[in-house]
Amino acid sequence: MIDIALEERLDDLDPLRHLREDAGSDEDIAGTIVPVQPPSVRNQTIQLEFTAAPDVGSVAVKLAVDASPGCGGIAWPAGEVLAGYITRSGTLEGKNVLELGSGTGLVGLVAGKLGARVCITDQAPLLGIMKQNVSLNQLESCVSVAELNWGEPLPSDLPQPDLILAADCVYFEPAFPLLVRTLADLVHNTSTQVLFCYKKRRKADKRFFTLLKKEFSWEDISDDPQREVYSRDSISLLRLIRRR
């Protein structure tokens, strides 16, 4: 059994400890974005339900979760918060939506159920569980899966999004500049909306926002009726605005 509180305290003391423990060479360190995490959840299926706007009804998602391929293979709090917010906001009918760091694909799956055309993206080890969850929810017609490594050139066939969703992407310090670079590459003008949800876990998060402000400004989404609830758990929901 993993002691989550102990793990977070150790991460506060040494944010790179997983990388040092798991990478056996300088080459491994350079190529690792998501550190290997001890698996605590294996081959489980859960169901999450989000209360929607009155004219939409609730949205339920079946989710395969498995920590074996990495920490992205389970549902994390900020992902549930962002999924809940877009559900309460109503339909996304006809929108092109891209989710970064999708992990299980939860937020993108909810967007698909709200009528969007969605591309959920992550690194190669997570593609299998994402495809499994698209199939579990019978969303093959509107949700696609693609590999997207932060900091690398965007795939030529990646659709131009109207809305970018990112949740629980701020957790691994060496990836901070890569995430900012990818966000900047995706957002060419202020017409593309970015919803960004994260849980504050360590002081290193400040470095991410120092990097982010070179490319984006941001504002809290203050009209969410659930904001007071999730802010108690150090979760923030932001709208990012591309600097000109």
C-alpha cells in the first residue's frame, strides 16, 4: 500500500527523486517526461457521473484505470473538476476540442459526450488505456486518440482546436518548459480558448507559472458555483489567454 501523504512529503523535499531512482543513465534522464510511479491501481473499471446544465442532463463516463503505464493511468482530482465544469457549462456541439496530457482521457470523453469533436493526447504508454476508454464509452465516432509529446513539433495531422483542455499537467518539473512550448504552439491567436485546471502540490509549481507568463496571461474562472468546494483542496481552474 502506497502512503500518498508520505510520497508527497518526499516529493516536496526532492521533486526529481523518481527520475533519479528510475533512470539509469543520462540518456534515460533526457528522454523521460513522466517518471515511473509504483502501481497502486491495476485493471479496474470505475464510473464517474457529472451533473450537467438543466437542458443537457447528467453525463456518465466508464473509465478503465491502471497505474501500470504511469501516473496518468488513473483519475486525478483536477481532471474531475474540469470535467464537471465543462458539463455544467452545457453543450460543446460542433467544437473542435484537444485535450493535453489526457491520461485516461476522462475530460476529453466528457467533451465528446457533450457534442464536441475531440482529440485526446498523451505519451505512447497511455495510448492503450485511452483507446480502451473511448471504446468503453462508444465514442469512436467523435473522439480520436493521438500521441503528443510536449516540446516536440506538433503532428501535421493534429486538428486546429477551438478549445484546449488541460488538467493535472503540472506535476513534473522538467516537463514545465515543454508544456508551455506546446501550449504556445497550439494557440496562435486569442480565439482559441484554453481551460487549465491544476492542484497545487509543491513549491516548484511557481516555476511553471513563471515560464507560462512569458506566453500567456490567465484569469480564475470565478463564476463556477463549485469553485469554493474544490479550492479547499488547492485546486484552481484557470482560463489562459495568449499574449500578443
